[in-house]
Amino acid sequence: MARRFSASDYSDGILSGNRVRLSQAITLVESTLPSDQQLAQQVLDQVLPHAGRSVRVGITGVPGVGKSTFIEALGLHLTNDLGKRLAVLAVDPSSQRSGGSILGDKTRMNLLAAHEQAYIRPSPAGRSLGGVTRSTREALILCEAAGFDVIFIETVGVGQSETAVHGMVDFFLLLMLAGAGDELQGIKKGIMEMADAVTITKADGPNETAAKMARREYQNALHLFPLAPSGWNPVVTTSSAVTGAGVAEVWQVMEQYVRQTQESGYFQRRRQEQNLHWLYEAIRQGLEEQFYAKASVQQQLPALRQQVIEGSKSAFGAAAELLGL
């Protein structure tokens, strides 16, 4: 029988930079077992005073944009050139049967995965909306406590997960491909509004001219949006993971954003707002889990669902009946 570690075993290991213990702690926060959740909360409480010092970056993009390739290029710049410690939390689509990760981000970022200054953690999306769960936020806290300077959260793709990621990072980067005329039609306005920067990827070879045109079109489009509460004007850049062109510039933009928002006080205010958001989100999730776990709800729900489907009972009437149980 495997040894069960105490909360102090986990927290001491994380704070000392033990990556095996960090990985085990992230597995713990991902567990749905009540005993594991209770232990995970103890670990989080112990490491929380040591978290909060990293720069948190959300990275998303349209399918085929090359998120993993770009992240590896930027990650190698941070670790090799700037000497920073980087953690990458890559939310993978999950196998519907096993619930495990099926993409395997470490196989897509070979050089970065092997770097002693980098840590890559593919996390299964499970049944969560858009693939971002409460455990992603908790894994972020654990990585901060482990001393990583920068944390990337890579999302599955452009979709509903972006709002959740935006609510847990300091800087939100949107990766796009050249061909802006078509891309602008297909991208949701809300995601564009969330972006603190847009980077046109694969800006090399025959794509270089098109990437420069796309940069101008996106910059013009972003000027049509109202100024963000941060007071920051989103920047559009081009980059190539193949040649390395523009990769360092992306990090420079991020640094400029952090400096500007820290000086204005927005950086800290936003983190406080995010903490409150996750408080209410945790309450909502907890109430929902308790509600569906009730025997009376499990007994009545199938019949009421069928009545709603058939139109013999309104959705609001059925909900009121269930909530009254």
C-alpha cells in the first residue's frame, strides 16, 4: 500500500523545490475524493503565504496557430536567455472514457520539457466547462509557492474556457494566424476584448508579408474597442517560433504591461477581484455538488427532466420543485 503523505510533507516538498512532490500535490488537488480534497485544502492553506509572486499569463489561440510551438519558443527565451523559472499548465482535452490527458503536451514541447528551469504539467480538462477547472487555479498557487517566476496557462482553444482563464491571470495573450480579414469574422468579439496583446504567429517565409498586413488590421480593429479598465492599449506583434523573430518582443510587452499596471495599482486590485471571484465560484460549485448529491433530487430529477423535455412542465417550475426538496 502506497504511503499517504501529510499536508506538511507536501508543503515542505513544494517550498524546497521538489518537483515530484509538486506533481503529487497537483494530482491531489485534481482528485474528486472527499478525503483528498480535504488534504489538498490543508496543503493550499500552508503554501498560500508563499504564492502570489509570479507573473501569470494566459495563452490561447485559434486551432492550428501553433500554441505549443510558440510556448516552447517563448519558454526557452525566458529560461535560457533571461534565467527565469517557468511553469506551464496546459489544459488538455480529456479522454471521455478515462478522464486522462490525451494530447500529452510534454511530447509537443520536447526541449522545454527537458529544461531544468521549466516545469510542464498537462492537466485533463475532464467535464469542466471549456476545460478549465478549479484545480487549474489551485495548481497555479502550488507552482507559485514552488518558486516559479512565470506561469503560463495554455487553453484548449478559442472557446468558453477563455473567460475562466482570463479570471486567473495577469496578462492574456491571443495567438492568431495571418489572413486577418477571414480571422476577424471567425473570432468572438469578447475574446478580442479580453486580449492584452495579439501575436500573429508563423510570420516567416512566404507568410511574413501576410503577417505584417494582419498585424495592421488587428491593431486597427483593437482601436475600435473601448479602453480597458487597466488603462492599457493592447499591442499586436508578429512572431516566428522557427526563426525566433519577435519572440523576445512578446515578453517585453508583457513586462511593460506588468510595470504599467503595478504603478497604477490596477495589478493588485485585479488580483483581489480574482480572489473574490474564485470565492464565489467555489461556493457555487459546492452548492451545486451538494444539491445533486441529495437522494431526493436524484430520485425526482429523471421524471422532471422528462416532463420538461415533453413540454408538460416548465423548466422554471421543475427547478423550483427540485430546489424545494
